[in-house]
Amino acid sequence: MAKRNSISNNFAGFLLLLCIMGFFAILSSTMSKNPVLNPFAKYIGIPEADPLLGVVAAASTMPGILVSLLAGKLSDIIGRKKILLLSSIIFASAPFLYLFITSPWQLILVRFYHGFATAMFIPVANAAIAEKFLSEKGEKMSTFSSVTIVGRTIAPILGGYILSGGYMLPKTNWNYHGLYIAVAIAGNCALFTALMLLFGGESSKQTQKKSSEGKRYFPSGIALVSLVEAVQYYTFGAYEFYLVDYATSKGFDALRIGIITGAQLAAIALVKPFAGRFSDKIGRKTPIVIGLILGSLPLIITPFVSSFSDLVRVSVVYGVGFAFVTSSTGPLVSDLVGKGLYGSALGFLSTIMDVGQTLGPIITGFIFAATFNYIGYFGAFASLGIILLSISLVFSLQQVIKEKGFHNV
């Protein structure tokens, strides 16, 4: 017990345990949707190009709108670890519910419940890291994020492999049940690690005392940074879902689709720690603008490429742009507040982000359905590229206005 206390009280040990938990949690939640969610939704009765597919894709992000801010604020009061434990319980229990799904609305409800886990976990974990690594928060938060993205990267490849084997079996629910059992195993590994964190570190009172330090208000600049994050995740949620649909239309099997989407996530995981360190040194704003512009290009190009290698390339470029933006937005928000509001500020960021990620697949689904018969996938993907370019312009202009002294943010 003393040894376990020593490990988790040590900053590096705490980060290690949090990264292990994040790896299994995100591996589990991602494998529950990519690449299985689209074919599973169709298997239980949702037609091709139906807007309900977008609702299915967005269902797990909706809880973020409801609880991320509340979870972050609560973690400022009672401590981070109890909230992390609660999220891990959902990660561990939700996968078993997929085994009983027979209708689209059951799938939506289960996805909604599953979404509470990530909605609580990500902002609170980031708040804990920002609290412990004040001068290195960009690098450490990005390192944590990269480890979770490793799990997110492995998930579609592993899921695609399981589904590829399943397709050789008779067409029954067992094709999908085997995958969701694997999802449950990963979720319970996250729960086990959360228990190690809970019983191995500082008390809630100590954490509460620490988090009482600093400013007790939100600077107005947080709103624009959160809008940037929301737009970035608007495109991410939609692109992740409809890239699978586009690759499927080109005749690729589940394993190759997993590689295409996994390549994007691998790029994010590899680039993000370096981008975070870059933002620690030169500031947060330049990497954000670079990432927004870079990420918009592959979105516009995607409907014009059809080979496996080209789809991997555009997926990677989008991932690099995404890494530059998201390695700076969270640290920038925490830079703007004191330690006493880390949980609340990052919870607010996560809430606005989830608004974007929720709306992305839904709105893109309607655009896709309305334009598919005329211009195919171009309307959906072009709309995503345009919105990234637009927010990069707004953010850049705001920085120019601020520097010229015309507006006080």
C-alpha cells in the first residue's frame, strides 16, 4: 500500500496511471463506434443516407453538453479522482448493453449513456494534469491526449480485424457481439486503473484546498477559444463518421477502413506532444491558426480521391492539423484562469466542444442527404473545410484586433 501511495503521489507516476486509464477508456469507447457503428446501425434497420445515422453518430457526444461543465466544477470541489472513478464505472458497464440492442432507438440510448463516461473523464483528467504541471501543461496534456489517441488508433484497426473475421460467419448478431465483448474488457481495465488512482493518491480535501487557489471568474477570451474547439470537433465528428461511409462506397473492407481512420489518429498521437511543447515555447495562438488552415485542405480534397493510399494520406494531413489546434486550446483556456477554476474552465471548453461534435454529424447528415443525388460526397466534405477556414479567419482577426488595442479580450 505504501509503495502504491508513493507511485501515485509522484507526479510522473500519477501521469502514468492516468495515461493507462485513458488508453483503455478511449480504446473501449472508440472501438464501440469505429468502424462498427455505421454497419451495425444499418444492420438493425437504419437505411443508407438516412439523417438518423447522424443522430446515432452524435448520441454519445450529447452528454458532454449536459455534464462536462458540471463534472469539472464538481472536481474543483470534491477532487478529481472521484469523478474519474465515476466515469470509469460507465466505461466498464456500458459495453454490455450493446449485446441486447435490437432497434435504432435502443442504440441511440446506449450510445447516449456511454457518452457520459468520456464527457466526465476528459475535462477532469486534463484539469488534474494542468494542476500538477503548471509550466509544462501544453506538453503533458498533449502527452496524455496522445496516449488516449493511441488507444483510439488501435481501436478501429482491432475492431476492423474482429469484424473482418466476423463477416466470414453466418449473418447474425454474433458478428457484433464478439466486438462488444472486447469493448467491455477494455472498459473494465480502465475501471481497475481508476481504482488504483483513487486509493493511491492525495485526499479529496487536499485537492479541494489546492484548487481553491487562483481567479474565481472566466475571462471573456475563453468563449472564442471554446468556439474554435467546437468547430474543430464539429469537423472531426462528421469527418470520422462519413469518411467510413465514403471509404465503404469505394469498396474497401472493414480492415482497410480501420487503417484509413487509424492513420489519422496515429498522426494526431505522434504530432500532438511536439505541438504541445511548441505551444509552451512560442504561445498557443500560432499553432491554432496553422492547424485550422492545414486541417481544412484534406476535407475539401477527400471526395476527389478514391485509392487506398490517397485516402490514408488525406486522413494523415487532417490529423496533423487537428493535433496543432487541440494541443493549444486546452492549455490556452487553463492559462486564462487560476488553478481554482481549472476543472470548471476545461469543463466549459469540453461542453462547447461537445456541442460542436454533436452538431457536426447531424448537420453534415442533412447536407449529405440533400446534396448526395447532385454532387455526391462533395457537399458534405466541402462544408466541413469551409467552416474550418472561416473560424481560422475569425480567430486570426481577433488576434490582430487585440494586438492593435482596439478590443480588450
